[in-house]
Amino acid sequence: MITINFIASHAGPIRAKGQIGQSLMEAAVAAGVTGIAADCGGLLTCATCHVMVTAPFAALLPAADGEELSMLAFTATPATAASRLSCQIILNAELDGLTVELPASQY
């Protein structure tokens, strides 16, 4: 298990646990994190699991592929250079302590 920190302007910091091999979105949903809607369940068709990954963790992730980049164009809160879809982030030991900011809205 690893620790994940979600920073939500509407609710303050939320600390959760995630399993190695699980997506960040799955860990957020399992922990009941508000602010991750995950309407499509991780099928990369909705962009409602948008997060902004903080340094130094952003550099530890593989680059977003074309499909993810396309979906980031449809986020309710405008995407930034740090934006990712949490369904595309697979947790590993190197990401222990991962900190992500949640957007003001997923809709």
C-alpha cells in the first residue's frame, strides 16, 4: 500500500491509501474521495477524474498518450501542464506520498 494525498480547495487535504497496480482513480473511489467523479469507471471516455499532479511526482509518470491528451481537452476545469486523468495513473512504490490537486469541478 502507498499513501496518496489529495488537495481539494473545497474540502482541504485528504489522505488515502492505494494498492500497487491500482489506478489512482480506483484508489480515490475506494477511499470515497469527493472531487473524483469517475463517471466512465476508467474507460477514458469522460474526463471526470481530472487531477493536477504536483512535483516531484509528475516527473515520475509516463507521458500522457494521445487518447488521454484528447480527453484532457474536455475537462470542466481547464487543463494545465500538470493535468492528468487519474484513471491513467497506475500506482507503484515510487509514487508513495503522491500528491495531486483536485480541480474546482469535474462538471
